[in-house]
Amino acid sequence: MISKLSIARIMDEARVEDVVGEYVVLKKRGANLLGNCPFHNEKTPSFTVTPAKNFYKCFGCGKSGNSVTFLMEHAQMSYVEALKFLAKKYNVEIEETFEPVSHEEQEKQSHAESILIANAFAQKYYTEILHSDEGSVGLSYFKERGFDKHTIEKFQMGFSPDKGDAFTKHALANSFQLQILKDAGLTSPKEGSTYDFFRNRVMFPIHNLNGKVVGFGGRILKKDEKAPKYVNTPESDVYNKSKILYGAFQAKVAIRKMDECYLVEGYTDVVSLHQAGIENVVASSGTALTIEQIRIIKRMTANITMLYDGDAAGIKAALRGTDMILEEGMNVRIVIFPDGEDPDSYVRKTGSEAFTKYVRETRKDLILFKTALFAKEASSDPIKKSELIRDIMGSIAKIPDAIQRSVYIKECSGHFGMQEQMLLIEVNKIRHKSNKGAAEISTPDTRRDEEVQQALHKEQLVETSPTLRVLESDIVRVMIAYGPFPIHLSDTETITVTQHILDELEGVEIEWPLYKKLYDDLKDKAEEGIYPSADSFLQNEDVETRTAAIDLLSEKYQVSENWWTRFKIAIVEKDAIYVRDVESALIRFKQFKNMHMLKSVEEQILQETQKPEEEQNPDHLNRLLRMHNMLTKQKRDFAKITETTVYRPNM
């Protein structure tokens, strides 16, 4: 296991904005960064990264965490893998310890890591074969396609020999277990024996977003009607073809830089464009485009340009999945190449400059592309024309933005010679039907998730006033945010914020379970003379503690610096006025407690005075009246301090 000291160093060095920024397009918003959440589907960005506190928080689905948790949840890394990834990224030396790990967890991690190691070993083997005499036929193929040495190395391409079990024997001789080779999809059983899954094929390693080889695509060299042209690794614990885009690892930087992603069909399209210097390109690798693949792109850019062949099959492929892209709120354009050309052949024929110019001049917005295409097909067939118009209206109905839908309806109205109102009715009818269908299907959303979680944890909840809960959260928030900060009671006496709050609230209990746990933990530590900083909570290994701290310290709204600067109003950071923040939290909490106690005393006085005279207790009544006078005076004092008129809440 990685030592705690090493973990602390990694967490100190790792910057959440750098780590998240490799997967999500982030834009500056005040002191924070904002982007579309990678954990749930959203149209309006609510995923906030706070560099100053080194955490992220989505105000849509509630996901939050630090660099490590982001890699674990989004990149599907284990805890140890995430730490090692960050250590390598930030050049932090790791010290190992020998702390026990559960057998189940160890096996799970070990199995996935073993498959990745086997894939890395296979990639190296195929690459070495490619550059040997045995792989000369594969190297010749790549050179015929125009791939140079740098490109072959960049994509780690290779060749699998035409032998039944050459790789399997080589892997077994290097201590790999046969079962791991089978689970990785590198070896297959055959009549009580085994054989290599890939044979006599040029190899295209498939990388995940972190650059690890999760699978392979192999292209056959000799013509064989019985054998498929391409075969891919079977699905495994590390490879799911619907969630992988070929070339995404090599393209992710360029996609963010260009704010556009070119989507093609095949491996060679990606490789040829990269070699030509056009690097913002990925491939769906011949599979139907999936929602998971679209969302991978969406995290990097909102703009997709689909590059496909000019034949009927190419046009059909270009239109496949486009409605899903529209539904995600993305912009999609289509480029169709001349007959007989694909992105690979066209860029090799014309060069990168002419290729880029062609794309720029011929790309069409999806709706306008479909409109022009269908109008040509159905120009003399009214029935077919009406069907195609409904198809186009169906695509427009997928667009979440109302203004964009309106623009397209206007365009189509002019093109088809139909009234806008008629097309608008059709679009609204489709949207209504779609929304109704969605309502009938029980799909999880954030609101339902929260309701389920509350139901699951119902036994932990207590009947607490919503107002009190907010005030308790504010008390715990300032203790976490400013705990070790100094409070000057006099010229000679200084204590910490945590101790000051504990002194002020001595004898008072926090009621809400989660806040009580944090408050009591801070109280216990304070008795030992320990006053944890905010970072110790934000990086805490306990998920509940860390999540609560992030939730408490997250600020959904940011001050617009440009707006305030226009009026020459200085913006003061909270940390600079933390004493005011602490005192405000204390005053409002005490004020609420005062109102609660005052109501309780008044109820007791009423009960006492309604008793028969012989049953009344004069001493008890006097004590209640004195307490009522004291609490009423406190109430007036609080009102003066806060400069507010306080109305009694429903307790």
C-alpha cells in the first residue's frame, strides 16, 4: 500500500482543475471554473471546480470530490491506480507500506490490472513483430497507406503473425496465466486447446482516455471471404466498445484546443488525419454511435463534424446516431466526400491544407443537410415528401434549445414552402409525445435519487426544523473553514475559531446527525489541542466526512468581478473577514435557539396558569416568568445586533 506520507504529498501537488480539465471543458466563472457535469446528462453547466479549495462539486447531481475521487469515478480507476497516476503526473515519489487489504478488493483490482498488463505486453509483442522479418508484410501495408515511423510509434501499431498460438506460448513463457489471456480476449479456446485470437492481422491498439491499452482492432491482410475484414477484442473488465472512441487519447488535447471534434468511421481515417497534422479526430470504429461515446466528446467540446464517404452507405452512416447528438444539446455538422473517397484517401490525395479547406467549405448543418438530401429524393413524390418532412421535424424536436428549434423551423418552412405554424405544431406534437413516453418510463434522475437516499437513511434522521438545520450547517461550516484561525479576545488572549465556538455554545447540542458527527469530532480533537484545517476534511479518507465538507464549503454563485469593477467596488474575500462570518453564524444560531426557548417557556407558563389555583406552583411560575423576562431581553439584544425585526418561526 502507498504510505500516508506519500498520499499527503500527492494530494498537496495534485491540482483538481488540471485533472478534471483533461476530461471536461471548463470555463472561468469568477474564482471558479464551470463545465457540463461528466457524471450526469445536463444541458446547463452546473459542475463547479474550486481551485482555491482543490475540489469539484456538481450542483445538479450532487457529485463532489477531489482529484483522486474524480479519477476513480470518471476514469474508472481504483484508489491505488488514481494515486499512482497522480504521482506520475506530478513527479511525486511513492513510498510503499504493507497495510492489509480485503481479499475481495485485492482480487478485483488485481484482475483488472492483470488484463491491462497483458494488453500492454501484447502491444509490445505485436510492435516488435512488426519491425522483425516476420512482420515485414504488415510494415509494408502501413507504408503503402503512407504511415511514417513517427505515426506508427504514436499509435503503437503492430502485427500479429500467421501462427496458431505464437503469442499465447510467448505470454505463457513470460509467466502470464492462461485465464488472464482469455479474459483479456488475447487467447481463445479451440477443441480442448488454445489459439491466438488475432492472427495474420495488422494491429491497432485501442487506448482509454488515460492512454492504457484496453483492447485491439486487427485488420486482415489477405482476402478471405470467410473472415471479417476487422475484428475487435471481445468485451472485458477493461474494454466496453460502446464507451470507447478510437484515438480519443491522442486527440483530447487538440479537440479542446480547436473546440471541435471530427468523427470518422475507421482506424486508418484517424491515423491518416493525425499524420497530416489534423489531430482533433476520433472514430467510432465501425460500431453504431452510442450515447456514451457522444458524451465522451461532449466533455471535450460541444461541436461535432462527421466526416463520411459519399456513397449511400456513407450517407446512411453519417445520419446514424445524429438525433442522439442533437438531444445532447450539441452542434453537429456533416461533410460528405466525393464518390470513391473517404477521409483517409482524400487527405492523402489532397494534403492537409486542401482537406481542411474542403471540410470548412462543404460542411453542412445536420438539419439543412437532411433537408437538402430529402428534398432531392422526394421532389416528385408527395407521400414520401411528407414522410421525410416528419423525419426532419423529429430531428428538430430533439433539440433542447427552443430558439434553435425556432430557427430551424423557419429555415424548413422556406425550403418546403410550408407555414411555420404547421411545422411548429408537428414539432410540439412530437416533443409532447416524447416527453409523455419518458414520463411513463421509470428512469432515475437526481430528484428520485435523493428521495431514495432519504428513504434508505430514514432511520438516521431526526425531526429537526429546516431553519435549525441550516443554522447548524453554518456553525459546522465556519468551524471547518476557519477552525485553526485566531480569534483575538483581548490584547493578550487569543484562541482558535473552533475553541471560540465551543466556548460560546457550551452545553448546546447539535441535532442533525451528520452535523453532530462533524461537530463532536471537532470537539474531541479540540480537547486534545488539535484544530484541523479545511484541507484535512476535504482530503479525508472517510467519504461521508469529505462529501459533507465539500458540500458545506461549496458556493454555487460567484461574485461577478467585471460587474463590480465597473462601479469601482472592492471585492473582499471571505477569509479576510472570517471573524465577521464566524460571529454572524453564532448570532443567528443563538437567536434561533432564543426564540425556540422563549416559545417553550411561554407554553409552560400557559400550562401552569390554566391549572386550578390549588394545583399551581407559585415558585415554578416565578422561575418561568424570570426566565421569560431574560429571554425577551436577549431577543431584543439580538434584534439590535442583527438590525432585524424577528418573527417567531414555526418550530
